[in-house]
Amino acid sequence: MKLLTVISYLILFSFMFSACSSLKKPSSSSFEDSESPYVKEDVKPKVESSKKIVVKEEKVKMLDIENGQFKYYVIIGSFRVLENAKNYKQQLIKEGFTPVLMENEDGLYRVSVAAYNVEESARQKIAEIRSKYEKYSDVWLLIRKY
């Protein structure tokens, strides 16, 4: 009986270690690149994400920069009150992001942390943010209408 109990514990113990190793996330390159995320980048290798990316198409005006020349924006926050969006922007800056504010036609303030002209680059950045920052797992893609 004792031998059966010991064998059961050994099997359980070995299973726990093998299961834990499969939960490890693959390492990704640092989000805080020396290059601004608002500079056009080439498409990077695709990083898989288990969570579907929300995509919305909106007409927006830029609040922080003169000319928003990009088509795809990585949105990390949305607010009804401009002051709340500005406070959130300051928090993101402290975390190493380069956020900009924009406003849609419904009066919602969007906080973007990256912008691209290539959709796959924007999706790559979303996957990177999700893998590095669990609290930003709801980051989504805005396609700018003109």
C-alpha cells in the first residue's frame, strides 16, 4: 500500500513539473525600442495570440500631433473625459510607451501607443504588448477612415 502511494506521488509530482514548463511564455523583443513606434516599420515575423484582436474602423482627429498620417493605430485606452485620457497618457509614458491622443466622431478619446501603415505591423505590436503586459490584454486595432 505504501509503495502504491509513493508511486502515485511520484507520478503526480512529475506531471506537475512537465505541465508547468508548457505554460512558460516565449520571450519577445523589448517593447521599448529605441525607434519610435510612430515611424513606419517593416513587417516583423508574426507572433501568435490566443485572444482575437478587436478591430474598429473610425474617423478620428489627432489631438497630440499635427498630422496623423497612419492608417492603423494600436489603441490601449478609450475615455469619455479628456482629462482622464490625459492622465492615462502620463501613466503610459512612465511605463515606457509613446502614447498620443485622438478623438473620434462620437466624442470618445482614444489613446494610441503605436501607429503603422502596414496592418500586420500593428497586429504584431498588439501581440507584443499582450505578451509583455497582461494588464493590457484588451489592446485593440483602430483602422482610420478618411
